[in-house]
Amino acid sequence: MKAIFYEGAEHVAFKEAEMPKLPEGWALIKTSHVGICGTDLNIYAGTHPRAAAPLIIGHEFSGTVLEGHPTLKEGAKVTVNPLLSCGTCGPCVSGQSHVCESLKLIGIDCDGGMAEYVAAPVESIIALPEEMNLEAGALAEPVAVAVHAVRQGGYVPGDRVVVFGAGTIGLCVALVLRSLGATDIIVAETNEHRLAMAKELGFVAVNPLTEDVHSVVLEYTNGLGADFVFDCAGHPSVLTQLTELVKVRGNIIIVAAYKKPAPVNLLQGMFKELSIQFVRVYTPRDFEIAIDLLNSQSSFEKMITHVLPPEEAEKGFELLTTGTNAVKVMYSF
């Protein structure tokens, strides 16, 4: 089969690979679409602590069942929850396997979905509605991240929200919030192309480099501040603004993964009695909700700016690392 391999810092290659082996309890999937995630960009940069070359990357993917599944027929449309948990640690035995103490992922700790075929544990394979197109199905994983962030953060319909970052996750969070009744959603982003995407999707879009985000938030919240601020940017400059923008007794949700320690104004957090919630990946229920949203709302698919053949492996990563208008880039197998 053919696959896209991570071969070292800033180097991916489309080449021949061996067919996946099927351990007991795993099934084989014929890949349809696979997206490039922010984590894939970290791998590409050579900075991911676990991903070791040569590796078939990709953990946002859809496809059809080929063999090995006990209940789904050959040709059934599916996506995959890529989390690989140990099943024996404290979080796992208490039903919180998404925060397993030794959590691993398909596409990071073993070969992933950027290939013609991919293997996955049977229990991780999730059937998609027959009417759903497989391009949308490949968005299930990032939408599940957003669903988890919103659900765990405790958002209440009617609350006013600021989302930092208009990449895939930030836009997914904003869209999930809107699907749950949020009407006043401000998206802050410095990339003009992504800012335009946020505007196109109907959100109030603010560029912190040219506008005072605090003033805009006060204007839209009658001087109170936001009920919720979701940090999907993961940049130290954002952390300095979070405690300022949120109202007294408001909520800060950290969705982005910070690579290095960053300062946060804890004294202001104390004076305002703020709540700071950290969230990680998703639960099986989050995946179910994500698929329902994708099946009922076409807005999520507007984030897909590029669908490339896998032969253009390098181009996909270049689009996301050179300041283009790319938001979600996928390969179609």
C-alpha cells in the first residue's frame, strides 16, 4: 500500500508501506479522508516527545470497514476514536480512560490514518450514518475535542463567550457553542485568512494586533466581561488577556496545549473568583455528539479549505506552516 510517512523534522514522504498487521481484536479500514492536526504539525516540526520516525501519521480519519469487524459489514462507513488507553490505571478503571496515565494515540504511538489502509481496535471504530459523506466523517475527531471542551467547561445556553484562535479547534468550539444556543460569540485571531473564515461563519471576529479585544468584549457584554473564555490558541500572549476579559466569577477553559510554562495573572483570578478548567481530548459520548452535529449541520465542513491527493504530502504541511489561507487540510485516499 501507499502511505505518508513522517521521516524526520520537516520531512514527510509518500511511499510504499507494508500492509497493517491485525492484532487480535483489531480490524482493517480502507482509508477515505484524513486531516492534518495541530499535533501532526508538532510531529512534522520534530518536536513531539513520543512520535518517532519513520511513522505513518494521522489520527483524524474516515473510511470503510474492510475486514475483521465482528458486527459492521464490509463497506460500512466509519471513523475512529484514536485513543489507546491501558485499561488498568486509576483513571481507566474509574471510567475516565481519556485521561489514562499512559495514554497513547493511533498515528503517534503506532501507525495512523495517512495510508490506504489502517488498523484500529474494534471498540474504537465508530459507525457513521450512511448518508454522511466521508469528508465530513474525517472531522469527527476535532469536533469531538470541541464538544468535550464545551461540555466539561460547563457552558450554559445564553452565556457570552470569547474564543481565542480561529484554527480548526477554535472554529469547532465556536460552532459547537452556537449549536447549543450561544448567540454572542467573539472569535479573536491574528491570521487574517482565519479571521475571514470566522466572519464567514457568522461570528464577531477581532484581530488583537489591530483592535482592542477588551473594549470589544465590554461592548458586547454591557461592560460585564465574558461569561466564558476558551483558549484554543495556546500562545503566551493570550494567557495574559484571559483573566482580564472574563467577568467576575467567570470561567476560563484551556483547550490548547501549551508547550512551555506561561504566566497567568493568578492574583486577578483570585480577586475575581475565576474558575480555570483544563480539558483534554474527548470521551466516547463526545464522539457520538460530534457525529450527530456533523450529520445535521454543514457549517463544520466550511472549515475544509484544501483536499489534496496523498502524492502532495509535502504541500499539505507547507500550506499549514507558511501563512496561507489554509484552515483544515485533508488528504483523500
